[in-house]
Amino acid sequence: MAGLAALGIRMYLSVTGKPEPGEPGEGSWEAGTAQTRGKREIQADQAQFVENRAGIMAVLADGTGTRNTGRLCAQLAVDTILDRYEPYHVLHNPDYFFKTAFYEANSRIQKTIGERRGGANAGAVFLDGSRLFYALAGSIRIALLRHGELIPLSRGQTLDVLAADAWKEGKITRQDAIWSMEETRVWNYLGMDGFHEIETGSQPVRLKDGDLVFMASRGVSEELSWRETEDILVSGLPVQEAADRIIRAAEAKAAPDQDNGSVILIKVKTRMEPI
Amino acid sequence: MRRINSEFKTAHVSEEGRQLSNRDYFGYVEMDDFACYVLADSLDAEPSVNSAKLVVESIIRDFTEAPSLGKRRLHRYIHRAHTELARQKSGMYLKASAVVAVTDYRKIRYAHAGNSRFYLVRSARILARTEDQSLTQNLLEAERIPLDQAAAHEERNNLYSFLGGRGMPEIRVSRKQKLESGDIFTLLTRGVWEQCPDREFLDIINSADSPEETVNQTEDFILKKQETEDIDNYTLAVTFVNKTFQPPDKPWTLKRVLTVAIPVLLLAGGLGLGLYMRHRNILRQETALADCMDSGEAYLRYDNYQKAADEYKEAKTLADGLKRTEEAAEAGRYQKLAEQIILADEAMGAGDYQKAQKLYLTAKELSSAAGNMGRSYIEDQLKQTRDYTEVFDLIALGEKKEEYGNLEGAAASYKAAKEKAASIYYGEGKAEALEKQAKAEEELEKSRLEDAARRKEQEDAAAAEVAKQQAESEAGRELENQQKANDQQNAIELENKGNELLAQGQYESAVTFYQTAQAIYIRLELPEQADGINGKIAAARAGKQAEEAAAAAAQEAARRESAGDAEGEAEAVVQEGRTGTEEGADAAGPPRTESYGPGSSVQFVPPAP
């Protein structure tokens, strides 16, 4: 019952999303989420928000694994991160929070699924009113629509990114790196044995009025091109309507093997001046 | 052909820098008569497509199809590249910055959109260059704070105009610039100008002898920084104009002479024709002006003011066109005069004579300013307005009189107005006056008849009053007479009663009745009857005295009885008393009755106590 009530609160917040005035993390936003099962039997994506005095935290997890293991992993990831976040009044070090929360989620998933194969790509975004922090394990697209342009924030823990970084560090040749550019498999995810460092932003993104945060799992990001997504987001629709439109557009592609797709949008309506 | 007679040497370098892939692109084509150099820099992060390459290929293709140095053509080349980028639907929106230089080996024209640059270097300094289409404010801000991912992205594409994307680029095309031998022009992307400032770049250009050397030295300069800085893709193209195309001197052939002479002759002919036409037109206008002035004057003389106004208006237009101020002013004056008279005539026609009079007066002033033209007409009209006003005044006077009830005076005024109107052949006024006069006279007649009727009525009333008074007096008289008759009857009855009493020997009461009757007779002014009663009263008094004397004699007799001789005397006295009474009764006469006609009644009035 308690879990259902908590879920109810979360969904409610996902629609209304308004902090009490005068509280830390002051700023207002409008959030919306939408999902599609794609061509899969089970919806193994989880997309949820929690809003408290510290700000708003959105988590999108894309579970993988046979039967309902994926779903379980995604649910565990989301619950672990959001449960840890909920009691905060002020989140001083979001990067540290992300690191510990993701580790905890990873270990809980491992303990829960045991020998079964499975895991979750998870992305989390935290807005404290003036800044944006994000963290990522695996591949979740996180981007920011600003001045009509969709700016990518997350790079993804995929092999192509890893290769590009390795080339920059001089570990591999340019040619090797270029050959790896087509390889988009993930090399890290929650529930993986030997979990690696998560991806976080090099520094927090200073928000501007009208910024729109976009999070999507593979079912959306692989179906819709960057340009198509951008076109829907700049059309100025209300946030929930835009999220629905994105899902409808992804479904309209009718790809034979469309993955579960989820999208989270958070529109920054007013922001607090940075301290 | 020009290319052979000129010497343009180009060298270029395009490298990825510290990036994984090179998304800059440079291409050029040198044709016989024209050459085109295109440099582009991809601004998007789409890994699958090189936008810069698309742009360069598009522009070079369009240029080779229709080479030109024209401004619009150059603009079109770049705009088509923009549409080509925008047409690519997959992946991200493609965006690129581009700079293009086209030359015919003598002159050069360049165009750009975004922040790729073109420099034209002459005599060791930059003679011409493109301006970046950057939002500089953001750059300044970026210097102060470390850039987060979004801000760094914004800064990198910190342009308000570029090819591709959702908007329209602002393509800037330069003017044509003449090239000189020894000029150097260069195209470079952000990767170059960011790392190699203009001053250093100019030093390198000035010190180098060939384009290759310039390119190599610049690249060395950039690569020196790669240890410390994240070098972007860099592309540089340098062209040394060692010799521009000089057209060879040719002898003056007939064809060449004709080529020059025919346009000159045509121009001179055209000019001459133009001047002649102008002169002819002026002459025609002058004639028309004179005609208009003359006919205007004629119309004024014949009092046709509408036509005169039209003619003078046209004359004024012509004079203005010919810049003949004097004629224009004169025509203006006459026009005004004619229009004023037309206006006054209209007012007159509308029956507003006061207004017409004012307008005619103004027209009179205008006429004196315009050589007394039409003055007699104006005066005639003024006189007419005066007369008309007079008629109206008379009518108004009549109305006033009528209002105060002086109908005769009103009729007279109307008559005067009618006569005046008749004398000035003013039918309308006459008809009005006549009508009013007739009405006034009718009213007068009516009032006369009413007076007569009233008088008659008064007379009748007076007569009736007199008759009534007469009747009243007669009735009064009759009543009085009747009263008198009654009174007289009463008096008679009283008198008779007195007579009866006298006869009975009641002398005292008889006297009272007699006196009452006498008083009535006196009041009824019947002196004879009153006097007649006097005797009766005297008889009654005598009777009384006789009675008293008899009583005294009786007393004396009684005493004489006692004395003896007193009897005879007492009888004598009683006898004497009886005689007196009989005489009184005779004098009173028999009781009188008088008849007062049939139906008259006799009332008895009892005597006063």
C-alpha cells in the first residue's frame, strides 16, 4: 500500500511539479513523461520523478534481460535512486549522490537477480532551480533544448565513445578509433558484474529560462532522428503533449523490432539565480 | 583564355586538428575565364554526414554550370547550398559556415555566411575582409566563466547566420574588387583564425614567397599549440595573384570604331531628340496657355463664369508647368474671381440673398484686384440682391405688424413688397407678398366682421337691459301702487273705524284711529283726505270735551241738587254735548268704501296701539 501511495504521489508530482515558494531549490518547472512498449511483450522501461525541497529528480531506466528481469532491474534502479533522494532538503553534492546511488542500485540489482542475466541502463537528471546535474550508466539520451536547438548532454557509455576517448588519451590510433565509431554497444550498465564509473557532466549546466530537458531510452532515440525530435520539441507544445507526440512519432516509424521507449521532458519555467 | 594570361597560384591545407574527424572542406575550380574558391566548416555534430563537403560540392557544381561574377548569381550559389543542407532529413539539422571567392582573373568578389573568413592582402596589409556573423555578447560572457556543455555548444555555434538549420541565412556578398598583381587572398576556417591571430598570420604571409610556404608556416604555428589546446579542424587556402589578366592592346578596327561610335551616336541622337521634343512641348504648352487666358477673358466678358473658371484653371496648370509665375498668378486671380462669382450666383439661386450679397462684395474686391473684370455684372447682382432683400424686409415688416395685430399696416407692407417685387420683376417675391397681402386683408375683413357682430351684440344686450329695467320699475311701481292702495284702504278702514268709535262716543279711541289714518294719508301723499280727518279729530276732541263738561255739570248739578238750581244748567250742558257729537258724526260722514278693481283684496291693518 505504501509503495502504491508513494507512486501516486510521484505521478501527481509528475503532472503538477511545483515547489513551495521560498523553499530551497526554488524555481518552477513543468514535467511530462510518456512510454511505449514498442514491439516487446513487457514494458521494461521505468520513468519517474520525485520533487522535494532540494529540487526535482528524474530517473529513466531501461531494463534488459529475459522475461521480467529487465522490468525488475529498471524498477530497482529507479526506486533505489528516488528513495535515496526523497529525504533530502538540500543536495550539496549531486555528483557524489549519483555515484553512491548508482552503486547501490547496481548492488541491489545484482543481489536480486542472482544468476539471471539482466541489468538496466539508467539516466538521472537533477535540477536544483539554477543548475542541472546528470548521471548515466549505459545508454540513455539526455539533452537540453535551448534557443530552438537540441544540445546533447550525455555521451553514453558505448564503445564508440570509449574508443574516441581512448584515442584522445593516445591509447589507440585514430584509425582504430574511426573503425570503432559504428560500435554502439554499451560497456557499462547497472547490474553488470564489475560495474564501472558512471558518466556525469564535467560541470553542472547553468539553466536558462525556457530550457527543456529531454531524456529518452533507446526505443525513442533509435527510432527518431535528432532532427525529428528537435522539430517536435521546438513546436512549443505543452510538455506532456510534446512527450506524447514524441512517443507517437516513434511508434509511427513501425520498426519491426522497436525497443521499449520512454521519454521524460522537464521544462524550466522560472529558475533561481545561481549563488 | 584569361587564365592562360594570368598567374594565380593556390595552396591549401585541411586537417582535423585534435578532433577525431575533419569536418571542414575546401574546394576550388579554375576555369578559362573564371575561378571559384569555396571553403566550408561544419557546425553540426552529425557524425554520418560532412555538411561542409555538401556545401562545397553544391557551390562548385552550380558555379561550373553557369560561371559568373554577378552578385545575384553568387548569392544564389550559396542559397542553393543552404537548401541542400536543409533538405537532408536524417540525423541532426545540418549546419555549416561557408565563404566563397569568385574571380575573372582581373576582379574578385567574395561572399560568406557564418564565421569562415576571407582576407585580401595587398602591400602587407589586409585590404578587405569578411565580418563574422557572431553574437559577440555571448563570447564576451564566455570569457568570464568556464563553459558547461550547453554553454560550450552555444559558444561554438555562436552565429546568427549560417547555412542549413531551420532559419534563413543572411548571405553577405561583397562588391567587385579589382585585383592587382602581387595581391594575396586567403580563405580560412575558425580553426585557423582562432589559433593564429591576424597579426601573426600577416607576418607569415608577408615573409613567405609562395602559397605553399604560407600554408606550411601557418600549420606549424597552429600545431605548436596542440600540446596545450584542443585544436579544432583547421583549413586554410592561400592564393597568390602573381599576375592578373591584362587584355592585350588591339589596333582600332572598323568593328571596334563602330562599337564605340554607334552607342555614342545613339546617345547623342537620343539626347537631341529628347531636347527637341521637350522644346516642342514647351512651345505647345505656351500656345495653349495663351489660348486659355484669352478664352478665359472672353468668357469673363460674356459673364460665363463657369467656363472662365475652367479656362483659367487650365491656364494656371499650364503656367505652373512652364514655371511662369506671373501668368500663373494672373490666371489664379481670374480663376478665384470667377469661382467667387459662381459661388455667389449659386447662393443667389438658392435664395440666400444675404450670403450672396457678402459673396458678391468679396467678388467685387477680387474684381478690383483683377482689373475690374466683371464689375458691372457684380454690381447688377448686388443691386438685385439689395432689391430682393428689400422685398424680404418689407415682407418681414408686414409679418411683424401682423404679429402685433396691425393687420392694415401689414397689408400695406405686403402691398408695398408686392409692388417692389413687381417693379424688379421678382416673381417669387411678388407671389409671396401677394399671398401674404391677401391673407392679411382676409384677416382684416374677418376682424371687421367680427367687430360689427360684437357691436351688434352689445347693443342688443343694452336694449335688453333697458327693457329689463323698465319692466322692473313698472313692477315696482305697480307694487308701490298696490301698497299705496292697501295703505289707503287701511287708512279708510281706520277712518271708518274712527267714525264708528266716534259714533259710539269713544272719542279717545276715535282720535287715535283718526290720527293713524291721517298719518297714512300723509305718507300716501293724500293731503285732502288728511286734512279731511282734521275736522273729525276736532269733532272727536270736542265730543270729549263736551263729555268732560257734562261730567263736570253733573257733578255741579249734584252739588246744586244739594244747592237746587243746578239742574237746568246740567241739562243744557248735556244737550250741548249731544249736539257737538252729532256734528262730529256728520263731519265724519258715512263709512267709505272704495273699489280697486276686480280681484283686488282689501287688507285690514289694525291700528297702532
